[in-house]
Amino acid sequence: MPFKNDKRNCLLKLEEFDKSRKGDVDKHVRPIIEYLNSLDDYYTTSSCSGRIILLTVPKSNKKHEFEWLFCKHDTITFEELKSTLPKAELTNELVWLRMEGPIIHVCCKTIDHANELLKIARSVGFKRSGIITLDRRVIVELESAVRADTMISINKKILVDDNYLQEFIPLLNQRLSGEFDRLKQLDQEIKKQIK
């Protein structure tokens, strides 16, 4: 009964207020989230389909102090990024351009359910996946190992030119698109193997 109550409470909170910076579930991960949440033995607690971000990284390197200057959960254009670069010139912090792959946190009813989900995720390439808590709840983190980043500026000085960005952006887009394909594979395998 505690699992069922926890699931109900978590999903109610998600309906009322999504705590993510974006404020809603990404379209590329939505089918997986909806399916897992429809099952009796699983529910999701957080997710990201992958993104391309321009962010400041303070000297403390504390994640909660990072500032997002730009974020898109889809491929980007040179023009979109170029229009945000003036923000990078306003900070003394390091500014990075980064592509991050998908990450999904799933609460599982039992360790066996967690292992079943992990096996599927790893088979389609979610290599950095694992069980991250085992106290009151069994939480599985499904995470892709794909990532790419480059430093853009420091001390209010842009370090890269337009030519560099025009070469790097297609690489970011290619990797992110590949991760969206991986999410589709994960969705298909979960639906095939977990009923």
C-alpha cells in the first residue's frame, strides 16, 4: 500500500506543479513517462529528454548555482545560439555550451522490477543507468552516457568564433537527435517487455 500511495501523491503533484525549470514534460520523453506511469509497478519522479544548454558554471561548481543562459530540449540553429551569446559577455563565470542526453528517474515497486527496467535500458544504450536509492523507495536512474561540451567564454570574453560554432552546433544536434532515437527504442522495448 505505501508504494500505491506514494505513486498517487507523486503523480498528483506532477499534475499540479512540475518543479522543473521548463515546467512540463518534454515531448520526446512523454510516451515513456505516460506508459510507465500507467503501470502498477512503476512511476516516474523526474525526466529530461536531453537538451542543449548555454550555462554559467561558478567557481564553487555547485549545480544549484549554475545559471542557464539558453536551454532547448530539441536541436538548435546557429542563429538561436548566436542571439544568446551577448549574455555570456556579461559574466565573469565560465560559460559552457553543452549537450546532455536523456535522464529519467523511475520509482519501482520492488528490486526485481528495478532490475527488469535496468536490463531493458542498458540493452538500448542507457549505459549510465543504475539504482540510486534503496531506502524506503527503489529509484532507478536511466541515463545516457552521451554528452558534448565546449567552453564559450570566461571573464566576459568570448573564446570561440562563428566558424567554430557553425561546426560544433551540427555535432550537438546530431548527438541529441541520436538520443531522441534512443528514447524511441527504449519506449518500444519497455512496451514490448513490461506489461
